[in-house]
Amino acid sequence: MPKRDSILAALGLNVRKRREARGLTQEKLAERANLDPTYISGIERGLRNPGIKNVARIAKALGLSTAELCKGVDA
């Protein structure tokens, strides 16, 4: 299993917390963001490194700004 990057893990945790707070499944979030559910899963587990466009799509699907979704994700 690949080693998790702390930045990606922090972003993934933010996505999962915000998704769960809104009562969304990974599938529903993926549908809203026009992404694949397995991609959302990989992001939440800190295994995927999403591009800024996909981060923005996820933020919009969660009703957040990109900055809000990335809060606390520091290099």
C-alpha cells in the first residue's frame, strides 16, 4: 500500500468530514461533482492527488469555496 502524504490525508479528511456533515454518500458527492465515486474514495483516503479543478468541483458540490475545503491543508 502506498504511503499517505500528510497534505493529501488532510484534504481527504476535510472532504470526508464535510461530505458526512451534509449527509452525502461518496456516490452522491461524486454525482454532484461529476467525478467517479472511486476517485472520491481515493481522495478521502489520501491516496489521490486531485488537481485544482477537481478540488474546486468537489468544493462546489459541497457548497463551499475551494479555500474553505482546503482550510488546514498546509505544506
